[in-house]
Amino acid sequence: MPIIEIKNLTKYYPDPNNPGKKFAAVDHISLNINEGETFGILGPNGAGKTTTLEMIEGMREIDDGTVTVAGILVNKNEMAVKQVIGVQLQKSEYFDYLNLCELLTLFGDFYHRKVDPAELLKEVQLIDKRKARAKGLSGGQKQRLSIASALVNDPKVLFLDEPTTGLDPQARHNLWDLIRKIKTKGKTIVITTHYMEEAELLCDRIAVMDRAKIIALDTPKNLIKQYAKTAKIIFSMDKDIPMENFKALSGVLEIQKINSNFELQVTNVEEAIYNLVELDKKEGAHLTSLQVVKATLEDVFLNLTGRALRE
């Protein structure tokens, strides 16, 4: 059942290249987000992800279209929406003269709620920092504090805007574990990201956004199946075989040789490996290494847009 319903959501800004004219930063997007799911909005910087989130959250004026969150029309009742959502921003600043427990107590007061700051800090693995100031936290710890702050009102929907940007790999994995833990409590989570692995690991469904529009929406598995239909086989052998022999194999789209390795772009991995082994037997050769690189969301984006996500 949808907890968020978005219809023709649009945001215009003045066009810096055409004085007097406007461009669409978010261009008539429509989608539903189901209760209890982790929903990802994947796209490059400037695609419109953050602007979309800010309109859903009631933090930015909607120029056209409608958004309903937990039955509340955002366009008409932004304050009511803020009572049922929690928001983690890309960057947050905190009062330096308050420790973490005091900060969370203060944020609870904003919602007229009595919170247990120690319990919140325990949930985000910051209980040992309860008397510390925010300015003394690492990047990963600050992001976990931001999530704790977003949970003070026990929201139905949690919005995470690029939560792991700038974090080292270990801090990123720790935050992924926290997000999974929050999901088990029945929260709906909406996350924007430009990290493919993050979207693939965390999200039940993903909307791929590019140039202000939603260009694809499905589960990660289905997106890869539909838009990234090839895989790569990297291998080496103990005997030289003409490249033309590999090109003749069924399902091979492309082949190249890099140093001592061959790379095959194939449509069916199992069939290609079988044919490759049979060819080796025929030629009296043996595989000395074999690696299969499966398609990813990066391939999905490349096939949909003609360019890599980070270009």
C-alpha cells in the first residue's frame, strides 16, 4: 500500500543561460512508494534528486503536481507532514555547546515529545559519545547522529539524502547496517544516492533519475535484467588461440585482449563458458584463469543514458 503518492511533481528555476526563462529541475515525475519499503532515487549530481526529496518533505515549494505522505497532502499541510517524517540532510550543523544527549532532548522538544536520548544513541551506536560535542565526531559518527536526530519523532517515513557521501568504506558499511536495522522496525525509508552498490544492497525498488526525469523504476534485479542484458567473462589460457575463434562463439558480442587476458562481452554466461571450454578442448588449450563480471546498475544507467553515472 502506498504511503507516498507523487503525481506530476515539478519544480522550475530561472535559467541562467536564458534570462527571463525557466528550466525544470524536476520535470513532472509520478511514482508511488510503498509502506515499509526502502526506496532509492539513483542518479548523478544535478539530476534533481535532492530537489525532489525537499518537495516531498515540504521543505521546498511545489510548482506543479501533488505529493501525499501518509494521507496528508503536502501542498496543503506542510506542518502536519513534518510530524510523520524524519529527515537526514546531506550536511547538518549542531549547537556546539550541547552534548549529544542534550541535542536529542532539544530536538524532541521541537516535536513536544519526551525522548530517551540514550536509547536513540544506543540504536545508532553512539552511546559511548553521549557526553561528546558534535564537532568532535568523525564523518561517519556525524551521519549516525543525523539519523538519530531524524528518529526523535518516531517517524513513519525516514528520508536519507546521500547519507554516505564522503565516508570511508568502513563507515559506509556501518551506516548500511544501521539503515537495514531501521528498516526491520517497519519504517519506510527513502534514500537518494549516486553509489550503485549502495542502491543495489539497500533498496527494494529504485527510480533511476536523469536530467529531471524518472527514466526507469523497478527492483534492482529487474532493472539489471531489463536494461543490462550482457555480462563480461575475463580469462587467460596456456596457449594462443586466434581471436576470430572466440568471435565465432554463440552469444559473444565483443572481444578484446588486454595484456595476457581476454575479455568477452556475452549475452548468456552459462552458454558462453560452455562454448569456451569446448573450444579450448578442441584447440588443446587449458584455461588458467576465469572471472565472470555480472552486469550492475552502472550498466543499467549506461544503457539508459549513454554515459556513466559519474560523468
